[in-house]
Amino acid sequence: MPIKWSALLVIEAADMLEKHINAAVEPLECAREVAKATLEIPQLPQYVEQRINGLLGEIERAIGGSHSEPVGRLKARLQSIRDSVPKDTLEKEKKSAEYGKQQSLV
């Protein structure tokens, strides 16, 4: 059964999403380093430390870099979008786009 949506547009959107996600990774890595440095403050109360560790966990879940989240949920979710697009349909759409649309003579 042919799909009624454009697989090519979904992949193009995923590529744009990836660019935005990659642009967000560097600031989040900086935030992670600041949070780690904050944990080194002498006599930091445990309740503050817990909140900082919670923030670190959220950052690592989002962008990866820990043992439990090596890839990061954002990139993993993005890959699941790409994986859900039927490959044969994508290839057909790419070929059609290469040749362009030809108007009917009738």
C-alpha cells in the first residue's frame, strides 16, 4: 500500500532537526561543566547537590555522554524518526525528484 505522505520531506525535516539539535549540544555541554564545577563548592548543602545532580542527569539524558545514555535521547529519537521511514519509498521519491515532474501531454 503506497504511503500518502512524503518520506523525502520527513527526512529533510529530520536533517533540519539534527542541525538544531547539534547547535544545542555545545551550550548544554558547557552547562554540564558549570554544573559539575558547582558541585565542587565547599560545604554545599546536600539538598542543593541533589538538585544539581538532577540537572546533570537531565542534560546527560538529552545529549548523551554518560554510561547510561551514551547517545542521548534527542539523537536517539531523531534516529527513530529516520528509521520509521520506509527505505524503498524514500528511494523512489529521491529518483522522482532527480528526474523532476513531467507534465502530461494529454
